[in-house]
Amino acid sequence: MTTTPRPYRDLHDHLDALREAGLLVTVDRRIDKDSELHPLVRWQFVGGIDEKDRKAFLFTNIVDGLGRKYDIPVVVGAIAANREIYSIGMRAPVADIQAKWDNAIAHPIKPRVVEKAACHDVIHEGRDLVGEGNGLDRLPIPVSTPGFDSAPTLTATNVVTRDPATGVQNMGTYRCALKAPDRLVVRMATRVGGAGGYQHYLAHKKRGDKEMPCAIVLGCPPAVAFMGPQKLPAGVDEIDVAGGLVGAPIDIVKARTVDLMVPAESEVVIEGFIDTEYVEPEAPFGESHGHVALEEFNMPMRITAITRRAKPVIPSYISQVAPSESSVIKRVAYEPLFLAHLRDGLGVKGVKRVALHEPLTGLLRVTTIVCERGMPRTEIWRALYGAAFFKGDCGKICIAVNDDIDPDNADALLWALAYRSNPVHDVRTVDSRGQGHGPKREHGGEEDSTLLMDATMKSDMPPLALPKKPYMENTKKIWEELGLPALRPQSPWFGYSLGDWSPAWDKAAENAATGHYLENGRISLQRQRKGLVPETKFRPDE
Ligand SMILES: Cc1cc2nc3c(=O)[nH]c(=O)nc-3n(C[C@H](O)[C@H](O)[C@H](O)COP(=O)(O)O)c2cc1C
């Protein structure tokens, strides 16, 4: 691994760490970035491969649809093909990611300004960028959804803009469609709670500025890359929180042609000005809500400089239908925010976890709140309302469950709804919700609504009817000894008490499982009674 005086890893160090962990596949075969690169990596999200077995893919031999060769490699999945890859970027075990985020947001560290930066090793600016093959088209930018997308599109971006009033910078991950060697179109969400960069655009427009300075950063140190998709309050400079994540200032450098500061260890920086007067058609593009975003007017940007490292690697996020790299990055970042909001912000007692449902729904529509057993009903409803309205575009359907339910198992969720809720008492709908990020837009004022469901146990229930854990564990060994097909245990895979049970029944079950059922027969004989209807309940402990 590269030794570095920096107290944090850049993208190259991170790729070395992934390689060492066996999480990086290097593809040296020729790959067409326009029609093959993303579909190839897509297979690991739609090919029945477990999340833990997903990898980052580094492509070293890239051509485009015209057969032109590129000498810059592209990496897909390097930031978040799965949680393990994300945790290597975070330099923390998966279980500690929540605490890392909480600490970084509570203790941001201001960046350090440097004069010389790796991202300025190679500089193309001014007239250098004019003409085919001289500007953006020097970069191997893939087409994400061949067959639907209308342009190679930058996806793994940290788009830097500055609030003209306060001078505070924002960094957001926004897609940018290539249009010409020196022009691209940026899409910033205009909805309430949408892109921070769009608020800067509005501020520039209000001041009468015809352009907004912008720097699109590709390939940052992972701690900085994580900041692009993270939703932090407006006015918080994400670079400070990135410092909080690594426990040291992040090095930043002044961009060449715009008055903005960019991470010094970036792989590539695309500088320029976003037009605040004219808009230009952009998309179709396969979106993270799982449908294709149709063509719409977005913000053209004229490019004034492209700076890069001597040997850069360009990252590209695989997004579209979840699960994807995009949904993993957002999930790992957003779930801690939801939990902190309910637990610390609203002070709801007993919430153990908030899970944003990922496959197909893409985190936006279904939120599960895992609650301690016995949590008061009023607290459960506070959690449900709190989660539904924390972020405008998440939580259309919110379900509260107990902590024996795996929120990632849709069968278990249906099971909880089926056996633990009474729709008349435990289901509420709430009017007036924006459409949020999705195939339907609220431009026509169209509204959606919210469904809240309490699927927690309202009282004790009999145990789950599977053999107790030790019996399942013992026979798993026998199963493996017999060389039978590999098991993939799915929760619940053993029986456990749900409160309605008695020590006498434990004893009877132990007798039965050790061949002593006749002992149980002797006990029940003594308890024979007259005059009762069959199916009358009997409690041995009463
Ligand atoms: C792969 C990927 C692509 C994204 N594309 C866009 C986009 O094109 N426009 C947008 O406004 N948000 C997009 N997002 C979501 C934003 O990055 C996210 O809302 C983030 O919080 C924005 O940062 P900001 O709040 O500082 O603006 C994307 C996220 C990911 C992970």
C-alpha cells in the first residue's frame, strides 16, 4: 500500500486497500465504455450475487463506441458496491459507521489550504479545450443505461458551488451530461429539500449574475466522496464534516479559473460557469428511483478548465434500479441520520434502528422502524410520524416492527403485518406529501400521501414454531458433514419466545427432546379433569 504523510487515504490508497482485501476486480480486457462497462457491472446487482460478494471493478483498457482508446482507467463500485467497501473507505467496521457519522457531524474540522496540489499535475484550459477530442471527451465517461441514456454522464461527482451571500461552499453529487468538449449540462434537484447547489443558483440569479462558478470534482479521497450524497443542513460546508470523519483537516486548493476551493487530492476537476439565464434539454437518463428520467431542461455549464493528476482514475457510480452503488452510499449515510433524528432529535425512547428499504424502492418509499419490545404505543406513533416527515422524499410507507423482525426481509415484514397488526387500529393514512424523487413529478402540484403501520406486538404471543437455536445449530453441522448444498440461513431460522410461555413447558419440551416424554405423560395424567370442553386452555403455572 502507498505510504502517505496524509492522515487520510486518497482514491489510489483506497483502491490499494480494496485490492488487498480482495474487493477489487481488475478488467484488462478491452471494454466499450458506451455499451459494455456499466451493463457488465450491473450483473452483480441483478445476477443473484449476495451483497457481501460484490466487488469494485477497475477497467484499464477502455474504448468508446467509435473505437477510440482512452489511457485513463475507470473504476465502478469503489466507494460503495457494498457496505464492506464503504466501511474500508470510512476506515471503520460496518457496525461503527453510525458512530463515525455522528461524531463527524458533531465535530467538523476546517480544511487546510495548500498551494500545490496533485489535482493540478496536468492542466487544460482556455483554447486547449476547444475542438473534438480536446476537452471533456478526453475523459472516459461511461454511458450508464445503454439503450435509454442520451449521453455519457458524470455520476460520481462532488459538485462544488458557493453561496454568494455567505461564501460557504456546498458539495453535492449531481449528474452531468456531456454535450460538447467544453460544455455539459448539470441537473440539480429543484424540489424542496433538493440540491444545495440549486439554492446557490437561485441566489446568483437573484443578484442578477448571469453565471455561477462551479467545480465538478471526480475522484476524491473517500471521506470527501461520501459527502456528495450526504444530506447535511444547508449552510454546513461538507469539507469540514469530511475533516471530522478523518479526524484531520482535508487539504484544499484554489481552483484555476473559478473562485472556489477544491480537494487537493482530487483525480480530475472540471471548472466552469453554469448559465443562470439559459437552460438546455438534458436526459433521458436512468435514475436512482429506478425509472428513466425523461428529457428536461437543466443547467448548461461552459468549461473553462480541466485539471487532473498525472495518472488519474475516474470513478463512475452505478445507480438506476436499486440495489446499486448509489443506493448503498445513500443508505449507509441516511440511516444514521434518521436514527439520530428519532432518538436524539425527537427523544423517542426505544427505537433501535431505522432501515430504508433498498431493492427496487430505492430507500425513498418504505421505511422500517425497529422498536424495543414493550415500547409504549404513543412512542411508536411518534417514531412513525417522525420518520415519515423527516425528509420530504423518504417515508411514504412507514412500518414499526419489533426487533426480532429483519427489516430487509420483506417476507418477515408481511409476517409482522399479518400477525401483529389490526388494520382498524394500527394503520393510518396522512394526506399531503410531495411526490419527491420519482418518476412522477410534482410540477403539476400533484400530491401523494403517507401510510403508517404499527406492526409491533401489542401483547405477548406464543413462541415462533421452529426448533430452538441449539437444535438448529447442531443439525447445521450434521448438514455440512453430509456435504449437502450450502445453507443460506434466513431469519427467522430458529424458534424463540415471544413472551407467552412457561418454564414448565420448557421443561416438558426438554423432556420430549431427550426421549423422556413418558415423564410428561405421568404429569398430565395427574391433571385430568371432568366437565371441561375440549380446547379449554391450561396453564401449568397457574
Ligand atoms: C449516484 C448519485 C447521483 C445523484 N444525482 C443527483 C442529481 O443528478 N441531482 C441531484 O440534485 N441530486 C442527485 N443525487 C442526490 C444528491 O447527491 C443528494 O441529495 C445530496 O444530499 C445532495 O447534496 P446537497 O444537499 O449538498 O445538495 C445523486 C446521488 C447519487 C448517489
